[in-house]
Amino acid sequence: MAHDTPNPQPKGSQVAESEKHPADSEKQFASIVPEDREDRPHLEPTISSISHHDMADVTYVVTGDNDEVYNRFSPHRKMVIVAVLSFCSFLAPVSSTTVLSAVPEVATTYNCDGSIINVSNALYMVFMGLSPCFYGPFGNIYGRKWVSVASAILFLAFSIGTALAPNLASFFIFRILTAFQGTAFLVIGSSVIGDMYKPVSTHWLRMRQHLSESAQRKHGSCLGVTRSSEGRFIFAVTERGTALGWFMSGTLIGPALGPFVGGIIVTFRSWRDIFWLQTALAGTATVLVTFLQPETIHYKRSEELEGLAGSKKARKMWQWLNPFRVVRLYRYPNLLTVALASSSLVWNMYSLLTPIRYVLNPRFHLTSPLQSGLFYIAPGCGYLLGTFFGGRWADHVVKKYIRIRGQRVPEDRLRSCLLFMGVVVPACMIIYGWSVEKEVGGIALPVVMMFLQGVAQLFCFPSLNTYCLDVMQSRSAEVVSGNYMLRYMFAAAGSAVCLPAIRKIGVGWFSTISSLFIVVATVATYICTLYGKQWREDVDAKKAARKEGENTV
């Protein structure tokens, strides 16, 4: 972000001069401090229900010149755009699980076993993981709007193909193609919100050196800055965090709501009507993004291709679209550790949701898909309730360590998930599995366990997701894409192996193995909170040394 940088001076001379001329110092920061006018509305801090970026070591600077790109749309227009994006973010995750309640019926139609249909769900997850590696760069090159429109149209077309699939092969192909388009909503939606809402706007820790005490109070109030009892400055949450919270809600609630809706449909209608409903939702999304989502990108990289020869254009495009750019990020041990932690939770979620029809219907002598579909309400309500508290808990832990350290370290956010990921989720899974296996506790015990583990997971995801954005902000889109890629690969594995494994070793032992996976991931995450910063610095130092060596040669 471009801004005028004064000539460097010794810190002491800066402070001394600011004390002599406080009025001049205040003018220096006029671009980020609104003038005190009577007609200016009172600004209040906004609290995110999911999570927010906080400030990565207080490095953002927002100036008056750059504010213009974030003020192109009115607050009302931004709310409409966020509502459209939130609806679209709901489609791919909900369509990944709507068919779970109808697996026996789909298997009967195509004369195969239910585990084969679960493989189609696994492949759906694989291509959900691959999609961000391509759609993220495409959005940066050609802009957000038309990439969104193209993916929505293709999602609509492939949903129709799935509903009409005449055989098992075509069913697999159209499901895979639908997954690849649907995940584009998740990547592009996050980028659009980043385009519209400015990041945390403060150069405050350095700015306050140049201001008198009264000016600190005045301008700090304008920027949403308050002081703790220890005298440290605490910063308000931005609009961007709230917008991302609403956007992410669809991705979390969709997987649990899908089987419930699918159970209702397949009880009274054909399983194909599930995909006709998906088609109707996709058609609605296509209309919404076409007419209500404007172009928001600040700079299209396609402008760099103008005037280049064909071969140079192709080489440039490959550099931008090469998916191995994302994979190479896992040279950072902290990113790999957090991706595996997210993957363990997603493995747990899909391996719990996928076999419910086959596990709980026989256990409780249920006969209809609607009855088994009701069980999905429990984790769904858990995810919904956790949405409102998980992010706030993560924010509380971050602020606590800011007060302790006097600065923000990204790894401190991970501490908020350790108790829930290492104790609550594994305990719920073990009790759930063995209560079903040994037929104890009736219906109430597994339902309560599914609800509690749903709540606990939403105390984990906000910190893990936001860490990916905080830790490497210049490449945050690629970090998020890599995280999605790995987590959906594990979701695919969980969906594919859970039913055969439960048939082989029982739901009790399978739940125990899943719990051990989460415990190991928790231990690795705790180690990351201790050494993650050092890991990052070591990798950066090696890259810098390698680059310096190449320049020397």
C-alpha cells in the first residue's frame, strides 16, 4: 500500500520533535484520521461472530488515498453482495452431503453397493480440494465477477447432468464436475470480501509517538483503539471480519443440513429430486451473481499479458496457474501442521456424517430415510451454536496473549483450539462410537455426543482458518487454497473408507482410531504454538540465503 515515508531519523529525535510540534505531528497522520465534524456519524467497534484477522504485528497502514478503493460501494450495497456470496458459499458444501441419506436408493438404481456411492462422495471431496488451486489464480488474472458467473453456470449445467444421469459412470462424472465448479464460490467469495472491506487500519504504535496524550485519545477513538488497564492499546474488530463470518457460516452449516433435507426428499420423492433442488439453487445463484455481484478486483493481472508474444503469455500463465506453487508452501512446517489439524477435524466430520444411515438405522430399528435424517440435526445445531461462540473465544485468547506479550504473534491464536480439539472432540467421538457399538444410552447419548462434538469443532475451525490468513498475508489466498486442498483430501478418504472400516472393525474401534488421529494432530498443533514462529523464520532465512547465492552467481 503506497504511502509517503519520511526520511528515517533516530527514534529519540522523532519523539523529541513531536513533543515540540504536536500540531504538525497530528497533520502528518491526517490521511488516516477523520476530521472531527458534527455531521460525521459516531463509529462503533464491530464484533465478528466467527473470527477476524486482528492485526499481524500491527503492520497494516491504510491511507486516505487508498481508502477510495474500499469506498466504491455503499454499505447497503456491500451487505447485498455479502448476502449473495453467503448463499453461494452454501451450495458446494451442502451438495456434498445431501445424497448421504439417499445412498441405499441411489445404489439400488445403479445395481451397486452403498460403499460404491460413497466413493462418488469421496471423489466429490477430492475435486473440491483441487479446485481452489485453479480458481484462485483465475480470479486474480481475469477478475472476480465473470469467473463467478462462469462457475455458477457450469455448476447449474452439471447439476442437471447429475439429476438425469442414466448410469453409474455418468453419475460419477457429473458429481465430480459439479464439485470442481462449486468450490470456486468459496475462493472467489473470500477474495471479493477482501476487495470491498479494508483491513485493520492503523499505524498506531508508531503514530502515537507523534501525538499528545489528548490527541491519542481523540484519534484513537476514531480508529476504534482503546487502552487496557496495563496501558496497552487494544484494537477494534473491522467490518471485514464480520463479513467473512457471515460468508463462512454457509460452508459450516451446509454439510450437516444437507442430509436432513435429502432425507425428507427421498422419503417422499425420488432421489433425483435432490439434484433438481440443487439445480434450482444453482439457477438462483447464477441469477444473483450475474445481476448483483459487481467486479470488485483492484487490479487484474491479465493487464500484464498485454503486448506479450504467445509463448511468453503461455509461460506467464503457467507461472500463475501452476498448482505446485500451493504445494510448495508446505515447506513451512507450521502450515503443514495446521493443515493436518484441519484435516483431522474434517476427517472426523465426514466419517461421522457419511455412515449414519447404515449405522443408526439398524441400531435403533429405523425404517425410513427421514428418521435417519433427523440425526443430522444434532451436529448441525452444534455447528450453528459453535458459530456464535467459537470465533469470540479465539479472539479472547488472542487478546489475552497480546496483553501478556505486548505484541501479536499469529501462533497464539492456535492456543484457543487445543482443549476442544485434544479433549472434547475425541471424548465425544469415543463415547458416541462405543455407545452405538454396545447399544447403551438409547438415542439420547449418541445425539448429545454428536451435538457436543459439533460445537467443539466450531471452537477449533475459526482459529485454524484465520491462522492461515494471518501467518503469510502476502500469499494468504494460496495458503487457504492449500489448506482446503489437504482437508478435502482427508474428507475424501474419510468418506471412502468409513463404511467398509465400520463393517470390518465396528463403529467403536473406528471412532477410537479417528479420535487418536485428532489427538496426535492436537499435540502437533501445540508444538506449533511453541516453535511455529521459529519454523517460519528458518524457512524464510533459507530462501533468502538461496536467493542471495543465485544473485551472487
